[in-house]
Amino acid sequence: MTVLVEILSWVLLTLGGISVLIGGIGALRMPDLYTRMHAASVTDSMGAMLVLGGIMLQAGWSLATIKLITILLFLLLTSPTSSNALASAALLAGTRPIAEAKQEPGEVQ
């Protein structure tokens, strides 16, 4: 049983690391603020869930696992909220998405 838990935890840790890496590459490759923010926020949440899940399996059922669950809940609540607040602030500041910036006023896409 412990070998299965070890393998599953390393699979989760590896997938979480790959998810965060892909999000970082996506944040560098995307053309504007909104698409970069989307790439980073989606993979940030998924990567955090996978990595913390792998660490929880490594830790077993202990006080550390309860703390990790608390951290995961905090991240899952604050990450989307902060991304939404950043997008709203950018929109209020006048930063327009690239697809919208290419349109002429009144033109329907």
C-alpha cells in the first residue's frame, strides 16, 4: 500500500510541476494582459491542487495535512478572486484586449 501511495504522490507532484511550468510558458507567450492572466491563473490553481495533493499523500494523516488543506482552500479562494480584481482594474484603467483593440468603434466582430 505504501508503494502505491508513494507512486501516486510523485505522479501528482510531477503533474503539478508540469502544470505550473506550462502556465509560466503560457504567460510568457500570450499576447496581452488578459490572456496571460488566464493562462497563469488556471494553471496556478491546478498546479497548486496537484502539488499540495502530492505533499498531503507524502505527509500521511497528520497536523501537516490539515495545514496543507487549509492552505489549499485559501489558495483556491484567493487566486480566482485576485485574477478577477486584476482584470477589472485593468479594464477600468483602459487596457483593452487585443481582439477588441483591432476593431473599429461600432464594428461587430
